[in-house]
Amino acid sequence: MIIQEISADSILDSRGEKTILIKIKTNVGEFSASSPNGKSTGKYEVKPYQKSLEEDIRKIRKMKDYFSKEIIDKFDDLIGIEDICEKQVGGNTVFALESAILKALSKEKKKEIFELIINKEKKDCLKFPRFVGNCIGGGKHSPDEKKPDFQEFHVIPNEKRLEESFIKMKEIKKNSKFYIKEKDKYFLEQTNDENAWRTNLNDKEVLEILKIFNVPLGIDVASSGFYRRGNYYYNNPPLKRTKEEQLEYLSNLIKNFNLIYIEDPFDENDFESPSKLVLRFPRTIIVGDDLTTTNPKRLKKAIKEKSINAIIVKPNQIGSLIKVKEVCEIAKENNIKLVFSHRSGETKETILADLAIGFGADFFKVGITGEERECKIKRLIEIEKILNK
């Protein structure tokens, strides 16, 4: 496949902020893809743009001469694309470009996108990831002065079909607002960056509400957001916790609310503390996001320190689908579960669902409602129907 033309422009994400859209023209048609923006970003993520969005757009438009000579034939040929882009553009730009190329390859090969990625030897072992639905939010994703300190509160249903789980999540989200109203007199039925409910309630009060629905629960603590000088500073209610106190607090929450999933429980530089949580609760999914940033080197360190048993995978966080592949392979070799995840500033791009299936994700975290979230969920449901025919 030969890329004949390439262009780039800016579009608005779900937060109304600018992100990149890349279009390519090949011998089999025209294709486009966009990249999301993160708000709660890890210190070790790649830059979304080398200098700025406008600069990346300008550079991509100048790259067409490179690609007119490049023959793309398979997924691994993306290495060549990344070599061209290296140090010229940022992670968002590379991800959007690679996604557009995968769409073109899919058309040329007359295959679904996920089929380009699947290990042929393991094709019969295909599985469908379980939804992790952000129902109620706080942290950096919510603008309120008084809010939960944790960033996300998840419902994680496990129905027989993905569509049934999706319906379950939507029902819980819809019904949870009535319970929030009872406890939070200031609740206005508003949603945050990820379309989760905004509330003035604290972490425990939110968990008490979600516990009513009798489904497995999870939290994204996003603890780096309130960690300073060796302590965790909570605002609702105001208090300070040491690393040891943070460990005990989270341990009690896991026990009292039967949490099956806990993301970034400690600061992004602390590999030791989460290992204690893994040791105490081997059946609980202890997830690295800011800790690992979809980075093979940081994943290897987390494995060595026994810090996690699951990793968030955000392709634009590392800016390379080849590195995403490497991360997934390392994780599987070490029994680390894969959680493919959206970003807070999303677009209507759906390729994340194909990547999740292709790389064998265990969980799929893209929220519950909102057009930019639901299109990814619906694509995953569509894939399930394709494969179950």
C-alpha cells in the first residue's frame, strides 16, 4: 500500500479543546483518524506534540514526500513510520497517523482492523474485555471546589454479553443520581470531563451509593494529584495521610466495599507501596497508569518490584503502537492484566476498541455515556457480534 497524500488539521475534543485529525489518501481510498487529549497526565508520558499542535500539523503536511516512497504492507511496518516521525512530532500525532494507516490497511486486506493485530497462532483464544464504567467522578476531572478526592468511581458488571453489561452500566448511572440527590443537596445532575456525575460527596459517601447496586466496584485514586512532599493531602474532608496511612485507608476501602479494581493507589514515583497492596490483596486488580504510562521500561520496573498486576494502556500516552504491542507482550508474559483506556478529552474515534480486541485486553475503560464514549463501546459490541456469527 502506498500513501499518496497526507494532511493534518485540528478538531475539538469532548472538552472543547483542540486535538489533531490526520487524513491520508492511498491506492485504496481516503482515511482519517484523530487522537484524544489527556488531562490527568502522568509525569512520564510522552509529549502530545513536539512543540505545539500547530507545529505538528505543519510538519505532518511536509512529510508527504517521505510517505510517497513508503510501501506499507503489514502492522509491523509501522516501525518505519515511527522512524520517520521520531523526534519530529508528538505522541498524539503519531497515534492519529498510525490509526489512519491501520484503517487503510484494513480496507486493502479486506479485514477488520483488529484482525491485522491478532497473533494468528492465538486467534482461537480471542476474548472480550470487561467494561470498567466511570459512574461518579472527582479529582482533576471535576471542576468543583468540593468534590471526591478520588478521580473515578467505577461499576464493573460482568454479564454474558457486552451489550448486557453496557445496558447495566447505563441503568446504574441513571439510577445513582437519585441516591446522590438524597445525600447531596447541591447536586445539579451535571457531569464532568468523562461524563461521570459531579458531586460534593466524599469518597466513602460515593462508594456507599454504588454499593447499593450490588455490582463489582473499582476506583481510580489518581493519587499523584494530591500527593506532596511525602504525604497525601485530602480535601474532602481535609486531612493528611502518610504512605503507611494511605495503605491502611485503601485496604479498609477494599474490604468494606469489596473493591475488585484500584488504579494508581500511590504516587507515580512510588513502586514500593503498591506492592504491599498487591501482597495483601492478590485477587484485587491493582492497576498502574501514571506509574507505568504505557511504557515498556516502567512496566518492567513495576513487574520487578511487584507493584501491579494490571496496567492501563493508552496508545497516545506512549505515542507508538509498536511500543503498545511491546507493552502488551511483556504484560502477558508476566500475567499482568491489560486495561485499554480512553482519555478525558475524547473524540469520536473508535479504533481503541479494535486495538483492545487485537491486543487481547482484559478490561475496556471508556466511561459509560456521552457520544465520544459510547461510540467506542458500540464498536466493541459490534466486534463481539462479528466474532460470534
